[in-house]
Amino acid sequence: MSSCDDLTIVIPVKDERDGLKLVLEEIVESGFDLSKVIVVDGGSRDGTREVAESYGVMVVQQRYPGGKAGGVRTGLELARTSYVVVLDGDYTYPAVHIWDLCRKLDEGYDLVIGVRRPQPGAMGPLFKLGNIMLTTWFNLIFGTRLRDVLSGMYAIRVEALREAMWEAGGFSVESEIVAHIASTTGRIAEVDIVYRSRVGEKKLKPVHGVKILADMVRLSWSYNPIFTLFTVTSLILIPGVALDVYYLYHLVLNDVKYYMKGLLGAIMTIVGLQTLGIAVLALYMKRMEFRLRRAIERALRNR
């Protein structure tokens, strides 16, 4: 049986009246029954809830605080299927790509992310740059090789999130879901999808990028504290190298020996290199844990 036969489509919304109507119509045009849809309303005041109800879909009030994160969590808890697809209600994500996500899920992945391919004008240069930087940072701290961690359209096996801690709020929910899967099963795939200009007022602001970055660091502490601790400690390498350069500059050019600064720089450099090495080792140990877990799961399935 395909994952699309055992699927719930969760749409977290807040004041998305115009976009939601187009999304629901496109879901039907893509061959999905609206009985599979849960619209989670985060307190809309523009008639969004009434639009959803007019299409006969299941409409629920968001149970948890935290903006979009609370909406996604509510929808996942209410789903009675093995798989869930999450997409925004602003018409940016074509519903037809749900089929692409399902096909990838059927290959045995726990999370399939839709990698956004923006149409002209759909994503500004600042947001493109921010997405690249945040995804690169995520890949660094979690040891992944993903292309679009913050995509708002993804498919997930519900059971894989059973032990999620739900620490992040707002637009950081995607990074927490990816962090949880990356730190547990590691079975993540990506498929390319079209990304359109949104219908309605844009809610994501540059300040949200700063919060997402902070949440990523906090999540790395929750899922891989040893790596995070020693990575932060290794930052002592920066002033250490600076002192080393200062000492060598004056020694070579001016024949002036700043013994204390040179000694302090050497100590800081050595400590920084050691802690950086431990951080890298912790990252590889985490990857080894993933491989061992998958090997054990395969062995249990083949018994």
C-alpha cells in the first residue's frame, strides 16, 4: 500500500483566507479527497476558518502555543494515519507535489522534504541568502547534507516523531522536526518542488531568521550536547591564533618578545585544537550511532 493511501494533509493557518481557498481547490484537482485534510487554525480573524468549513474539511483550533509550531504539532497529534504531509495555506506549495513526497516515502524514509525551486519573484535575495546560511549551519551542527531544511512542505512518518521534544516555536518547527529525525533514524530524503509567490501578506520577517538560528543552536544542545559543548569551547582558538600572530609579528619584525602573550596564545591555540578535535569526534560517533541503529533495525526485520 502506498503512503498516499494512509495519509493526512495538515495545513496550519492564521489569516490565510484567500490562499487557503486556492490550496484546498488544488488538493482536489491533484486527486486527493478533502476528508484527508486537517486545517489547524491559529486564531484567524479574516474568515479563514469559515472558508475551510465551507469546503467540508476538518477544522480544529490550535491546541498549543508557539505560532506555526503549535499548529503543526496539533495536526500531527490529531492525524490517525501513518503518514502526514504538512504544507502552508498561502498557496506557495503546489499540492500536486504531495505525490512526489509519497513516492519517496515509499522507499523507506521517515522524512521527505520538498526542496524549493522558486519561481521568478517568489523569494527575495535576502530570504534566499538566509535560507542558504541557515541550512549550511544546520548541516554543520547536525552532520547532514540537506539543501532546504526550512521548507514548509514535507512528508513524515508519524511514528518517527513520537519522542520529539517540541522545544522550538514559530517558524523554527521545521528545523526541529528535521533535527529530531537526523538525530534518531537519520532516514531523510529530499525532492525538488516548485515554490510560488504567496497569496496574502508575508509573515516571515528577517528577524525570524535570527530566532531560527538561535533555536538551531539550542536544538543541537538537546540532541548532541557533547558536540555543541566542545564546538563552543573550540572558539577559544580564534583569540589564541590572534595572539600567536601578534607575538610572531613583533618577534620577526621588531625583535620584541612578548613572552606572556605568546604563552597565552599557544595555550589557547592548543586547547582550541583539542576541543575542536573532540567536537568532530562526537559528530562522527553520532553518525556511527545512526549506522548501528539502522543495522539493528534491518537485522530485526529480517529475523
